[in-house]
Amino acid sequence: MVSETVHTETVAKVVEEIEPTTAVFIEPAEKFAGGSGTKEDPYQISNAQELALLSELCTREKYNELDVDEALGYIKGYYVLTAEIQLNDTSDIANWGTKEPKWQWQPIGETYRFEGNFDGKGHTIKGMYIYSTLLVDGNNTSDPGNAP
């Protein structure tokens, strides 16, 4: 559930040939800036590394490392964005289809659907780059809006 709009700037370029990505994932932080994940005390996300931590906590590998209740607590937790976040320099965004930026983004909930509450507090996440063959497959019929 999103209680307030988070503005994101993303670019999806269709390229003729799919080449392996050279961009790497952002290294996640060890912990959030603060909070306990409840409605009254949401986890605080203040930078790209903390946002990457949320993404990591919703992956199969991390989920399997945690106690089930702890894992579900992250997937169903409350989060608040406390600052503007710049994932990549966007000055060359027009060329991302041929020259990737430094960091690739792993979507939150890529393995396990995020069922929590993310309040952007009007902040913006910029420079998000997602490399996916789904974006360049001419036969792609997937609709993220209809994801389970």
C-alpha cells in the first residue's frame, strides 16, 4: 500500500541486441536509518543503500536466511522515505540504452511481493535503471499493474 506518491524517474530503452549488463547492484546498508517497521515507528530510508536493503529483504536468498516472522515483518512493514535519493547520475540518461549507468536497480518485491506501506513523504527517487529482457522482448505481454 502506498500512502503518498513517490516520484520516480526511470528510462526504459528498447535496444536491438540484448547484451549482458555491466551495471552492478547497489550494495545494501546493514540497517535502516531508524524505525522498527510499525505504523507508529516506520523504518526510515534516507539513502540509496537503505533503499537497496528493502529490496534485498524481499529476495528469496535473504528471506530464506531469516526467521519466517522476521521476514514477513519486512515484507509487510511500514517504511518512510526521509530524503531525496539519487540512484544514478542522470546527466547522460538519454544514452542509457547504449551506455549503462553505474548502478542497476533490483526491483523491490522481485521475488516476494511487497505488501507493506511505503510513504514517500513527497520525496523523489531519481536515476533508477532496471535491466530486464522483459523490457526489450517484442512479445512481452506482461503488465506490472496486474502482478499478483
